[in-house]
Amino acid sequence: MRSKILLSTLAFTSALMTTAAPAAMASSADEAQLQALRQEMAQMRREMMGQISSLKTRLAKSEAATHQASAPHGKGTNYAANMPRHHYVESGPVDPSVQFNDSTAQTGRLKLQTSGTPVTDRGDVTSWKSFRQATRSDENVHIGGMIIGFPKGRFTVASEDASYGMSIGLAFHEDFGGFFNSGPRAGEGRGAFNSFTSNMRRLRIPFTFRYKNWVAAVTPDFGANHNDGYVALYEGNLNYTGFRNTILTVGYFQPRVTEEDSESSNDFMTLERPSITDMVRNIAAGDARFSVGALHYEKRWWIAGYFTGQEWGHRNASDMSSTYYGGGNGNTMDSQTGATLRVAGRPVATKDWDVHLGASAISSFRQACNSASATNSAATSCTRTTSFGQRPEFDIGEANLAATGTISNASQVWAAGPELGVRWNRLLLKSEYYHVGVQRHGPQIKSAGFQGWYGSAAYTLFGTPRLYSEKSGAFTAPGVTEKEEFDPATNHWGALEVVGHYSVIDLNSRLNDAIAANVVRGGQQTVWTGGLNWYPNRHFRVMLDYSHFIVSRSMQATNTAGRTGNSVAVRVQAGF
């Protein structure tokens, strides 16, 4: 009742100032004073309108509480939750029918947008309707015709009608740890297997700029490459979100391929992706890849496809080995082109069960052609090659043990395979398999083939369990709602999960072929990993991983006789 009286008083005062201003201007002879008075009145009016908007919000909350208190006996919270609720902005109430990235309402069902899961590690590209709806009334303030708040946990400034908006985020991943019992055998090089070191694995600052359904995302990364000290571009792209549940994208981007790569790095079960998914995505996707394409999703299915080109900085002659993940070449005469396609279905979606089935395919139609000369203008020909190599799933600058070396005469490279994920209550199981093919040309030269697979499991001991994201067609990290945030005084501890995975890549091909050029001995790498992940709240995480790796001999100087070892790693993570 007091809120309604105060609303009426403020409205009357605003109207009085509006009518009083002309009289004051007419009676004054000093133009400077008149101008100052006009500005002061306008400012007071804007402040009054902001207060009115805030009071409307309070009134809506008060009415909702009244509905709950007056609910019929036995209905209580569920009755109040089903009553209409409105979030007010200056342009009016948000359309309550918008259900962007939300499951169909079901009694007792966990909702992803209220589960307190970590924010994304990239620009948050959503539709205009979703952007307006995401600005919760209790997380923003109205100042001079602008809204300032933290929708989805990310700092955002927007115009009152949310037509214009800008947000700034953070993905901070600091890793430290080392290897033990991982020394070389007789005749092998030691390699960079530190007993203890650290690496700023990711330090991304996502900037998102919006005008209605047009969104530009720019994300520099101060933790690029495998060692500290490199700065790169993670993404720089333009997006259109005006079609229902669809995002059209052009620019440097991370095309979504494989289930693991479709997750945000803030959601990973372990510090690194399984080796096979990292290997597959870098064929023609990966971070900072030029892309043109789209994704679309519904409650039960998801699809995305992109035409792709080179990585950002790939042709930079001044930094030959320091593109986003290395591999730059200043002698490129003909850049790579390729494409990705991923489809996923969700045949089962209940309170306790989620089943994910999918398939991913990726191809480099034409490998980059690099000249042997340091000056392209002097070169008369170029060659197309490829190579594969993986670290033992702990990225602090160590050497590859499983690696093919250069594969010459490579015309095309492709990979394809299935995805499977099953969630039952607090338990999540995932697995993927991929075959990788290299088409080669030349007399007596045969194609090469590689493969890999993994199986992962995660169990949430307490907190909100991992859920399924319809927008990404993948699973999220556990969530921590506001009432579950770490606070020992109230016996609240956030969320804790135990995780593990088994990962294999086989980089051997045609080992018994009589023609040496067809033999590729890259080794087979097996990694067992177990760990704990603690989430004190939705913005912070601490990860602890132990890994044991076994790698058969390859052509690397650090692994001529086969090698085994162990690692212990910790990551401290922040995301906004």
C-alpha cells in the first residue's frame, strides 16, 4: 500500500515539475539561468522516472508475495510460482511468452537458467528477446536512461529498451602442477616435463556489442598458445539472431564440432579435452578459425554447419610458430579451406534422465600450400602437408610424445564419428569415437588413417548436477544456486563432483607397408585421469586432476622407446 502511495506522489511531483518549468522560464530574464533550470528539471525528471520503474518492480514483488500468502491451503510455493510475473523496463514489461533456451515447464524439473551453472568463456550471443528477458529486475539499476546490471552473471550496460547493449566478461584459468616418474629411457631426449611449473591456460576478456538482433563478439586471449607470454585473438565475429533459436555467424570463431568442443571450457570435466576431440577439431575448426555458418536448436535436436578457412594469424611471417595454438607459416601461397557439420538429438529428456545422441564430421577440403622459399614472390611451387600430435592431456608447455611428424603429399584431411551421453540424476556418462583420414597423392603413396576414443564419467556429490543445454547441444558444469553458495557459517558448501576419463589416440598407420613413405609411426597414447572439481559459487572453480599416461614409441626424439608417466595438476578458475 505504501508503495502505491509513493508511486502516486512521485508521478504527481513529476507532472508538477513538467508544468512548472515553462512558468519559470517565462518569468526569468536571464537566459543562462533558464538553461540551467531546464537541465536541472530534466535531470530530476529522469531520476523520478528511474525511481518509478524501481518501485514498479518492488510492487510486482510485493503482489507476488501477497499471492503466495493468500494461496489456497496446501498449494503454497507451487501455487505462487505459477502466478503471472512481470519484469519491468522503461519500455514496458518483458514478454512472458519468451522461453529462449528454456525447457518446457514440468513439475519438479531442474531449469538450466536458474541452476547457477558457470557463465560461458566466449561472447554471449543470444536473441534480442532473450537479452531483454535475461536482465533480471533485481540485478540492474536505471541511471540516466541506461540499464546497468549483471544478466547471466556478466557485466552489461544497455539502453532502457535493450536495443543497444555492451557486455564484458572474463575467463580466467591458471594451471599449476607437474610430472613425476616421467623420465626418459636410455637414448631419449628428456623433453619439457617440469616437476613443477605454471601456465595461464586462458585469460580471455569477451566483449559483446549489440544492436537489437545484431551482435559483434570480440575476445582477446592473454593466455594463448601453450606457454605464458603470448597474446592472441580467440574470436572476432558478427552474428545475426533474428530467426528463432538460430545464430548466423561470420568471422573468426570456434565452430562447434564434437560434443566436448561444443562445451564451454568453463564446463570441462577435466583440465583438458580428451586427445581425440582436440585433434579432430583442429583439422578445420578450433579456436579463432575463419567461419561462415549457422546453428539451430530445438528442445529435442541441434544442428550446426560452417564453411571454414585459415586460423587467425596463420599467415603471419613475423610469428611463425605462435598462432593461437602454433603452426603459423609466413610462406603460405594458398590457404586452407574446409567445413564442419554436427547434428545431435535428445530422444530422452526427463527430470532424472537425459540421453544425447549425435555425430560430427569435419574436413579440410584443401590443405594450405606452403612454399619452401622465404619470399613467396620468388617461389614457383608449394607443397601441402599435415601433421598430428598430442600432449598427455596436461598443457603446461610440455613436449608431444604421440606425434606423426610431417605427412607429405596431403590433399585432404577428414574425420567423422558418433557421440553418446547419458545423464541419470547426478551421474553423467559420455563417450565419442572418431576416425581420421588423410588423402594423399603421388606415385605409390597411400592414404593414412588414425583413430581415437574416450569415455568420461562425472558424479555430483552435492550441488546441482550437470544438466543438458539445448543451445549448445551438450552438457554443462554443475550449478550452485545463490542459496547453496559457499558459506561455512550456514553449512553451505557450493558444489562438488568427482570425475574420471579414459582416453586413447592411435597415430600409427601402415606400419608394415613396404614403402617407407606410407609408414607413419606416431605412437598410441592412453591416458587415465581422475579428479575433483569444487564450485564455491557459479563464478569460481578449483580443479584437481591426477593422470597416468602410457605412450608407445613414436618418431619423436623424446619417445623412441615408449614412455609412461604421471602428472598432478590444479586449476583455479573464474568466469564472469
